[in-house]
Amino acid sequence: MLELSSTYTPPARGVPELRVVEVDKPLDAVWTQLIRGLATSSFEIGTMDRQAGFVSATCIGEPEEYVDGGILSYVVILGPSQLRSYRYPATKADTAWMETYLGSTCRAERQVYLDGKVNIILQDSGPQRTRMTVNVHYTLTINELFQQPGGEPATSQEFISFTTGQTGKSRSGTIFQSTGRWEDAIAALVR
């Protein structure tokens, strides 16, 4: 008899906070450095308003690098003494596995895509000093095909959104949060 059990381990670390960076440079210099850095990076500038000190940019990336979703684990019992284990990050871009036993099949296919929208605000915070606030809006798209032992395949698509300092949650209870790497990459552009 083919049987399936699953467990979920949520992200181990806490949720990264909204990124606020103080830079010992005047606002005009930081603005110029930020725009040049964004123009030569993987970020695509959408809008910018020098007067307001606001920049919006978009980006795409490997979900596993920029979002922590914990670990998904599956154990498939194939018979009295056989089992197969599958364990992978919930944000792994592509996963697939299939097991068949005595004509019964169990399988899973999963694709995860990540889009980000970055909002950056620059403010004077004193003589020769600038404060930069970075907030990223994350959108995960998860496409799944899942077949319970002996059942028919079922497909689903889910969109999960959250921002820096928050978590997102899937219908199945998987928790997603930023790793802080996109926020760090933006901060590094002006240091």
C-alpha cells in the first residue's frame, strides 16, 4: 500500500525589519550614487522623484535566495520495508518527484517564481548625512501539481504577497519572509 505523510518546518530566523540605513554623505551624493548603482544592477527603475527623494524599482530573482519559506518534507511508504524521503526549501524554484507502487502513483511538481518591487526613500538627516529607507514588496507565484496515492492529479496556482518586516502565508500554512538580501543589496549601493 502506497502511503504519504508530510511535515513542515517554518523559517528558523526572525523576520528582517524594515531596512533603514544612515550614510555619512550629503543627500545629493547619495541620490546620484543610488541611481547609478540601480542602473547597473539587476534592478529596473520604474519611477523616481528627486524632489521627494523617492525611487521605485522592480526585480526578479531566485526565490530561495531572497525568500525563506522553511522546509517541506514528504515521506512516501512504498511497502512494508521501503520508503522514500523528499526534503526541500519551500522556495526552491523547481521540484518534482514521483513514486509508484503496485499500480498506485503519488507525485508532486512545484514551481516557485519571485517578483519584487522596491521602494526607496532618501531624506536629509543632518549635515553631510542621509537616511535611506528600503522596503521591498515580494510576490511569490507558486504552481503545483499534486497527486495523492492512487488519486487523480490536481493543479493549483497561488500568489503570496508580503513586504519587508512582514510574513506571507500560503493556503496550506507555509510561512514566507524576506532573507534581507535584496534590502542589503540596495543598501550596499550607497555605502
